[in-house]
Amino acid sequence: MDKAFIKGLRLLETLALSDQSRGVSNLASELGLTKSNVHRLLQTLQSQGYVRQVPNNSTYELTTKIWELGRFVIGRMDLIKVAHPAMMLLAEQTGETVHLSILEDVDVIYVDKIESLHHIRAHTSIGSRAPAFTVATGKAMLSHMPDEYLERFRPHMRRYTDTTRTTIKELREDIRVAKLQGYAEVLRGEWREGIAACSCAILGRSGEVVGAIGMSGPDSRIKRKQLKIIAPQVVEAARSISATLGYAHGA
């Protein structure tokens, strides 16, 4: 185990449980560490935004960064719980694999899924990542992000399949279509070959993007005609989850 890392975690916990800011000597005494060790740990935590030194004081306290990270974790757990009934219904309606994803910088993270009963199906695993610009859930969430957000993909764009979008111009066109339709679709796999997908963003109470629900399956079985039938079902699933989270459509 990394002893320095463990010491840093103990220091964070101690500060979190303290009802006032703490000095180096006081912390060293409680943790059984040297003052120089505690000072180095505090400087590292401060440089990463987890700790701040109280102005005109020699004591330290936590910032809200840990709370912010915890809020995302709790929000993710709430999203999974709220989304599951709509995911189950969509899986029954389509017979295909249904995913719940969140956006993290330039990737999507699959946080929940319902597997298709078909022998040939789209394979992913909960907790795995995919480049957001290549998958339907990513494109659906990006269609609700500011235009300048797409610029962060520029150094990451590369070809994964024959149909991968590899320029910002192509990605902007996909996002334009997704905005127009109200959902995103991938007719031929851009991340993994042979996959067709359709997705719609999930919005929180204030209209912020909190995730996306999507359906995917082999493009040998899911053609454009099937996607046009499935798309309204995906949109309705996203609207249902968004409403449960407090978003008022059309408000």
C-alpha cells in the first residue's frame, strides 16, 4: 500500500470531521505524524484544490471540492435508480440492449445497462468508457452542450472504424442533426464495428444534461427503418426519466 497516500486520506478525514480549521502542530499530534510530514501533505492537498489555508491564519480547512465530488456520486446513484424502470420498459419494447451513460469530459461512462436476450447483441460493461464523439449516447449529450465544448475533442479525434467521424466539422454536423431530431443515432458503428444505436439526453431539474439513455444492437438487425420506429420510444424514455428528476418539458 502507498503509505503517503493513506496518510493523505487520514488527513482529509480528520479535517472533514473537525468543526474548525486546524493547525499543523495540532494535526501532527492527532495523527501521530511529524509536523514536516503534515505540512507537505497539506501543501499537496492545497495545490490540488482540496485544502485551503485560512486567510491571515496558520490553520487549514477543507474546500468544497470533496463535497462536489460526492454530489456527483450521489447524483449518479439517484439517476440509476430513477432511470431503471424506463430502461426496463425500453428493453421490453425494443428487445435490444439498453444503456444509461453519463458524460465525463470527452468520454461517456456506462453506468447501467439491460442486456438484450438476442444471442447476437451489443457488448459493453458497466463502468467502461467510450469516446463520446463516436457513440449515440455521447452525441445525444453533446447536442445539449455549448458549441465551444466540441473543441475539446479536437486533439482526441481518431478513426476507430471506417465510419468514425474524424473532424470537428463532421462532429458538428452530427450534433446539428441530433438537435434537429431531438435524438442522436449511429447507423453503423463508429466506436465498435457492426453496431447501430439511438439515444436521447436526460435533463435535470434546471435543464442541465445529467445523462443519456440509448438502445443499441447489431446493424445487421437494426436498419434505418427500425431506428425510426425505435427513436420515439427512446425519446419517451428520456422524457420520463427527466420528468421524474424534476425537469418540466416545455416550461
